[in-house]
Amino acid sequence: MMYKILFSDLDETLLVNHHVPSFNQEAIRKARQKGVRFVVATGRSYNMIQEILQEVGTYNQEGEYAICFNGGLIIENKNNRILHFKGLEEQLAKALFERGRFLDVCVLVFTLDCCYIYHPDENEIERKKAQKAPFQVMDKYDFDVLKGQKIAKILFMKRDMDYLRDVKNILEKDFSNVSFSFSSNRYIEMNAKGIDKGYGISWLCDYLKIDLKDAIAIGDNYNDVPMIKKAGVGCCVQSSFDDIKSLSDYVCEKDYFEGSVKEVIEKFIED
């Protein structure tokens, strides 16, 4: 079967040290030569992926696309043209923001253009620098600076997943209109209800008139699960959690830093 589109997560899937390694670049180039679209599907904002799009060969091109904010933003790469955006409504964002005030977490609020960091964690600040994210560290915990802005998502960050799971269990009872997911073993991601990577790949496939059964998706973490389940072939890297492996159609023999994306391309596209 000839697949038409490949969706790939970035962190802990496609990237090594925030860049696309040469072995993945070469595999993607061969897949695109065969007419297969390559689309990044990430929790990152569009302005955090421009260098990555250069490395995969789709930067600033018409007819090439990217899914950002876990499906909350879909762009055509040429001039970062917004095709679809669905963020958090202001009152909902404010309520989530206020809950973060009293939790032992670093709070990250992503607007369309900037990441605002509250209760800053030095490790997280360094991570944002490495990701080339436009960000501002806020010394005052105040929602006013965010009023009137388009808020894509809010993250609570702590490198303690047991703590974050407890927080998510509590929040889910109070916020039925929010989509929750985990990523990078350090974040609770909070998007508008119904927004996830499965939604994102469905929207783009519909826009491109591609059947989902002709799509491949690869990821590593819980925010990737919706697209792994939606795609015709859902793949995960070797280091994924066992419950993610159990629902994937294909579990890579290699981990992300060894070339799991290359492995998927060689197995399903180059054969």
C-alpha cells in the first residue's frame, strides 16, 4: 500500500538535541521524493519550528503544512499562513491560570506568538532557549498581560509525573471543557475541549482530501495517542510507555535518537 502522508511528533520522536539528525533528514527526503507529504505534528508553536522545517525541507513552502499546539493551530508553511486555529477562551484560560497560582508547578501560557513563563524553573528556561522559543519570564503572577490575546494552550510543568497525574485528576473534575494530556515526562498540556493531535491530523487530511487510512503517524507520549489511534498506521518509538505501545499498530525497534522515524519510513514507504 502506498501511504500519502506521514505525521511526526518532534520532541523525543523526530529530534535529537532539538534538531533533525541527518539520518532522519535523508529518510524524509526520500519519502517526499516518492510523493509522500511530511507534516510535523507538535505541541510547539509555529515560531519554535522554523529551523526544523528547514531541516526537513518544507520551510516557507506552499502546499506544505504543520500542526502546532497539539492540533490547536494548523498552518501552511508559506508565510506561516493560518488555516485553522482553536484556542482557549479567555475566561477558561484565566480559570486554569488561577489554579496554577497555588500549585507547585511552572506555568507556561502559549499565545499565538509568545510563551509566558510564570513561577519560572531555570531548567525550563534553558529548555525554551534551546527550543528557540520566543518567551517572556514574568515576575508577577497576573493574568492582565494576557487579556485580549489568543491563548493556544496552558502547560503546568514539573519533573514529577506522579504529582502531575494527581493534579490532572483533580482538574478533570472541575474542567470538563478542557482537553488534558501529558508530554515530555514533565508537562500537563491543556487545550480547548476536543483539540488534540488526532483532531489536527483529521482536519488536515480532510482539507487535503486524503483518507486517514492513507496516513501514518509516529509519536512517543500521551499527547501523541490521539493521532496514533486515528492514523491508518499508528507508530510509537521504542521508549514509549507500555500502554502506548499496546495501542500502536507498530512499535519501532529503534528509539528516537537511533532513528525511529527513519525506521518507519523504510518499513512503510520505501518498501
